[in-house]
Amino acid sequence: MTNGYRALRETAARIDLAARGKFRATGEDRARLLHAMCTNDIEHLRPGQGCYAFFLNAQGRILADANILCFDDHLVIDTEPETRRKLFEHLERYIIADDVLLEDITEHLFTTAVEGPGAAQALARAGAPLPEAPYSWLKWGDRIVARIDSTGAGGFFIFHSGGLPLELDAATPEEARIVRIENGRPRYGEEISERFLVQETGQLRGVHFQKGCYLGQEIVERVRSQAKIHRLLRRLEIDTQEPPPPGAKTEQAEIMSAAFSPALGKVAAMAYVRVPFSDPGTQFPFGGALAVVR
């Protein structure tokens, strides 16, 4: 095992997420606009709180996902590098007569994740506060510490202007990706894209079903009320050391991502699995090996 991988699984590691897109929304209508544009409840967020949300098109397909943090006089939208430009342009298109100013602050606000089972202890040793609720945040001097993690290993995002007093192993993008897949934490641009509907991803923490109208809501509600989905994103363990490529298919599943897991001694993967085969423990053949739904 490499140092960064071992730290993510056993203690804590730093992950450089500076490339993630960050937008600042100001103006009296900022919460109302975002509330009408995404799947979660933005109007009831209070300073210090946050949430995870999807942004959809009119057909209910996923354009982007984001973490949204509420401050006294603005909102911060944190999204994947792949959706930085697309999401910014999508939101700008709907600012018509609204009192909203949207600024791309990606180049001025860095993101560093501290993740792993010992992430809280590592931050506490550095004197950082520890927000308790998911997506909540606290100030750490001129920095912001938010309870968000990218790998499913548990941890925090730190938003800062540069320089952190943290002596931790750094996990490479590939090490972080392996742990993320092992933990079944999807990422837009790899397991989530415009091909899929919200319910197919299984990430319903990003949806508020009682919030009322928003772009794409009709499709989300129709799927919920009729229970009409044919595939679900699932974590697989495949008894081989050769990861299948993205897009590899069988009758039961389509692979979105896969990596050899040193901890498992086999391949961990994320795949959209047909509903009849999606229950945990279900087994089926995949490329000459046995796949198990986890």
C-alpha cells in the first residue's frame, strides 16, 4: 500500500481539490434563485449550514452536482472541475430580473480535503474547529472548515486562500479515487452524468421532495410516484485483479469506474445495475469473474 492510500484508509490524508469550481452568489434573490434551480432546500438554509444538491435540465437529467454553503450575505457553490463552466453558464442564463450577482472565485479560493478515519483528530491537533452536521461549516481564522468529504472515508473540506498548518501525508488523485470507489462514493464526471436520473444514482441526500417547484422537478416527482427506474448505481466487488474499462457491460450491469483495491485484493467497481440484480449480496458473472453487489 502507498502512504497516501494507507493514510486515507487508516488515519488521515490531505487531498488537493483546488481545481473544484467555486462560485459566490450575492444579492437579495440569491437563495430564491438557487432554490428554484436545484433539487435541495436552499431558502431555509441559515448561516453555518449547507447541503448537497443536483442541478437538472428540464428533462430531469443531471447537469451538475454541488455543495452549497450559506453565509450571512452570500452563498458559496462548490462543484466538480468538469462542471465549473457548464454550471456557471447554466445559472447565469436564468438570472434575468433577479437581484443576484454570480462570481467565479475558483482562482482565489483553494480547497483542501482532510479525509480518513482520523481526519477529525488531525484537524483538532492543528487547532481547527470541527463542524458536526453534514455540510455545516465553521470559521478557522480566515479559513472555512466544512463537514464534506469526497471519498466516503469521512472528513472535511477546508476553503482557504493558501497555506495550511497540517503535517499530513498527501493522497494522490489516483489514491483518493481508489478509496472513493471502495466506499461507493460517486463523482460527477465519472459515475454521474447527464445520462442519468437522480434516483438512479441513489444519492437522495441531495433531494428535498417537499420543497416545491424547481427545474426538472416534474421528472423527479414522476419517477418517485411511479417508481419507474430500471437501474441503480451500486458498488461491486469483482474477483479479479484486472479492472474492467468504463462502459463494459453484461446483461446485469454497466461499469462506470473500477480499480484494483489493495485492501480487498480484488477489483472494486461502481456500476449501474439492473434493478432485479441490485440487492446487496447478489452475484453474477462479469468478464469471466464473479461480481458481488455491495
